[in-house]
Amino acid sequence: MLSYIKAIVAFIQIFLTAVGFLPMNTAVNYGGTPRAAHAVASPMALVKNGGTGCVIVVPDGADACTATAAKELRDYVERRTGAALPVTAESAFSGGKAVVLGETALTPTAATAETVEADGFRWYADGERFFIRGGSPRGTLYGVYAFLEDYCGVRWYAPDVEKVPQSPDLTVDGALDKVINPSFSVRRNDCAGTNDAYRARTRMNVSFWYDMEDYGGALTYVLWDVTLTDLVPDALFAEHPDYFALQPDGTRSTDHVCLSHPEVLPVAVENARKAIQTCERSAKYLHVGQKDNENYCHCPTCEALYEQYGTVCAPTILFTNALAQALEGEFPDFTFTFYAYNETDRPPTKGDLRCRDNVAPVLCELHKACRSHPLTECGAVDGDDSFLNLYGETEPTVAADFVRWTEVADTTYIYDYTINFLNTAQFFSNLETLQPTMKYMHDIGITGYIYNCGDGHYAAFNELRNYLYRKVQWDVDADVSYHMDDFLAGYYGEAAAPYLREILDLMTACARETSHHFDFDWYYQAGFVPPLTVTKLDRLWDAALKADITDDERFRVETAHLSWEYYKANLLIGRYAAVNPLRMKENEKLYDDFAAHNVGRVSSFKTIPPKEEVDFLRSPYSWGTDK
């Protein structure tokens, strides 16, 4: 009874906030450690007044990645300063001022003494030479890109939007000595248009399908995503229906595989072996991934394993362990991953079940968590529309599950997706919880972070979200507010940036104060904006659209603005009000604006239909769904 009383009080407070009767806390803390400028205690000029005697030194017989690092450094420094730095091999170096890349005979012991992780690097200067040495060639390349960002002001906002500021001088600290390692050893965050160069420049090391040899390689898979269709093909159902999931009604279904069946493992081992042997990539990963449904097996053996280990994931863990054990003799450097997703997302809670040291779960349970509130404080779960789930006090089970996963697996990867799949065109407010969530993951021992909603989705402010994710994936203590302001100015224009920042702050605060935010939300679930705040946001958007910016920047602002108009049109706000006789015309105009800005979806599940098929009496959410 007490829990219901508290939930009712919370509901009343939220309702009064949403309609504007109670003041709303609009302060937003995006997290991270405030960014400090690089100190230059002992200035060492690499370029002065556009001229230089500085050269770039690479090891004799430099590999392709180090050669890329030298080329990128030379090209961007020349674009920034006008000075062309020659590239020379260490054996041809005659002395003087230099930037030395990688491991060379010139590199002093002091610059190699401290352990640097594979993707990490060390910046070291001795007053005349500046050394960039990675824990691997890829680490050296990342050290170059970090230098270009931090010391040269270069920015890669999107694959087609970069900034290279102009200055005839380039100075570093002649006493510099700094080791930088990534927070997560595995990082994936592709956006629309991503290529190998952009992936490397943003220091993401997972490509899934591309070797990226010129950029130091990447984590690639022999089989990835829904792979049980390859390991245990549906074609086997005709002769072996018992290989597949027993449903509660007594029928068998290819929706899932019965992973406890003793004859299934040999089939999967042989198909995995063939896939590895015929793979043309230098892949060292193979994934066990079920189909995207919850029709898991209910046979007596599987049910007994669920009970024994306290999780539906038990057969998946045992199967992947057995697959890895069967193949590790032939392929000792392989890692075998599996999805902890939907019915399999909960970790073992009973018994001694663990993942082998060459097996890693890919944890998808963030899919169910609220994104408007801290993961460690909010236990509201997507798909549960009960009153207590939405307004009551709930246990943060998702956060606790991740801790347990790190206890049963040495290596764990997060698989994250933060957009509203039903309404991708609507702003998804996870920006305030992005850094605290990722920081929590890092601190409990999660080793990798794969973000999967950047590419192919027309989500509102998606480019900004991708940019911030990449910064925090590399450094969980990154100053999100700094990077947000930097991106807004560089991508949308300096004159529009302050208005956009205030818009984002207000939208984030409204979502936090009035709702939970989930991956599958109808337009009316994703936060409520009080009437006076609607008016304020309209004024801010108008100011951003009229700001003194370039045509390209204005086009990007207009595209972002569609998310606000989409929100208002669905909730019948302003000129989209039900009583407006011109409402259909306003919906039609919004449709035309989407088309003019090359946005082909408002939902992940359906492209916007041809205009002649649209009923403009209905709100625009109908463009993305048949419901």
C-alpha cells in the first residue's frame, strides 16, 4: 500500500510539472571531468611562422599503419600551418628537431619504460624531439590523431564535416610526458557514411567486416549478429525438428535452436570450422547469436538448466563454452562471443556456471533500461506499462545484472542502442545519463562498448550523440559539456550553437522530470513539455534557424529542427492543434520538409511512404508504422 501511495504522489508531481503548475528543475549535468587546457611549461616550437626545420621520423621498414600515421600528421599539419614536414626513415635522420613515430632506435628508454596498452600511446618530449609511441602501430596512429585534436584543434565531427583551424605556429611542451590509454579496449561507433579513415580518426577499433590494414587493423568477425542460422541452419528442420526450440504448445519452431540437444553442438562446430577456414578477413572473433524473438526452447533439458543456473541464458553459455573448447586447439587466438539478449539477458544467479577465458558475453540489457535517469538509481524497465514501474520505486536490476556478468566472465562487451525505434525522428534524451552510465560500466569492469545505432538511423541529433559516445568510449571521464559545445559550434555554426545548447538542456530536463525514456516509446511517452516551455523552445529554434551561419550549417539546423516539429505535430501542439482547420496542410508541409532534408524515416521499421499514400489527417507518427 505504501508503495502505491508513493507512486501516486510521484504521478501527481510529474503531472503538475508537465502542465506547468510546478516549477521544473532545468539544471542539467552531463558529467565528466572538466577539461583543462594543455599546459606548456617549456615551449617547443614544431612550426613557427609557417616555417620549420622539423621532420617526421618513422622506423626503418615502417609498417602500413605507421606510414598512415606519418602521412596523416604531415597532411594535417600542413593544412593547419602551411608548413610541409618531410618524412624520413630513422636511419636517414641526421639530427635536429623531429616528431618521432613508433618504436625507433632514437626513442629514449624514458619514453618506453611505462606500460602502454595496445591502443594507448605515450607523448614524450626532450626539448628538441617529440615522440609519439603506441603500444602497437595502431596505438601510434591514435596518438597522432589525439595530437591533431588536442594540439592542432582538428575536429572530425562527421565523415563529411571536419575542421582544421589555421595558425602559422605549432607548439608543444618540451617537457611533455603523458601516457593515454583508452577506457574500453573494444570500441565501436559507426555513423552514416563511416569509412576506415573516419573510424580510425575517431579511435574506434571495431569494424566487424573490414580488416583496415592501413589503419592498424580492427576487430572483425567471421560470423556476427544472428549467426545460429549459419551454425544450425533452418534447413535441418525437415529431418531434425528436435534440433529446434520446443514451444509451450508442444510444437517445434525454427525461431530458436535447442542448444542443449547433444547432436546440435557437432553440427555447429563443423559449420563454424568451415566458416573460419573460408573467411577471407583476418578475423579472430566468432559470434553465437539467436534470432530476434523470445520463443526460446521449453524442452525438459533446457528447462532444467534454466532452473539449475537461474537464467534462460544457461544453455547459451554452456553451448558457447563447448563450441570454444572444441575449436580452441585449431584456432587458439579466437574469441567466441554470444548475445545476452531478450530472454537470455539475465546472468546466472545460481551454481558455478562461468564463461571460459576465450568466451565473452555481448550484453544487450541496456535495451530495457530507462535512459532519462541514472542506471544505478532507476529500475524502470521498457515494456512494463504498469503504474508502479512508471511512477513507483523500482530496483536497479539492470545495473546489478551487469555486475554479476563481470563476475562470471573475464571479458564483457556492452551492446548499446539509444534511439527511440518507434519514433527515431523524435529527440531521445539520454545525453545526461550517457557519461555516468558508461563510467559505471567501466568501473565495474566492462571491457568493451559497442554502440550500434549511429549508422543507418535518422535519429534526431544523431550526429551529436555519436560524437559524444565516441569521446566517452575512449575516455569515460571526458567532459561531455565541453564536447557538446564544441560539436554544436563546429557542426551547426557558432552563431546557432548557444540556442541549440539551450534547446538540448530544456528537452533533456523535460524528459528527466516528466517521464522515463525507453528504446520503444510511442510519441506520447517520451517526455512532456510544459506550455510555457513550448513557447520558449519555439523562440529558441527560430533564433537558431535565423542565426548568421553558412548554408550547409543552416541545412543541418533545419534537419535537427524536424525533431521538434515532429514532436509537436504528434502531440497536437501549436499549429498542429486538432482545432486548427489548416492542420492537414501543416502536416503536409512537415512531410515536404522531411523529404527536402533527405530524411526517409521517422521510425526504424518503415520508410516514409509516398505522399499520395499519406493521410494528413493523422499525425506523422503514422508515417513510420501501420498502427
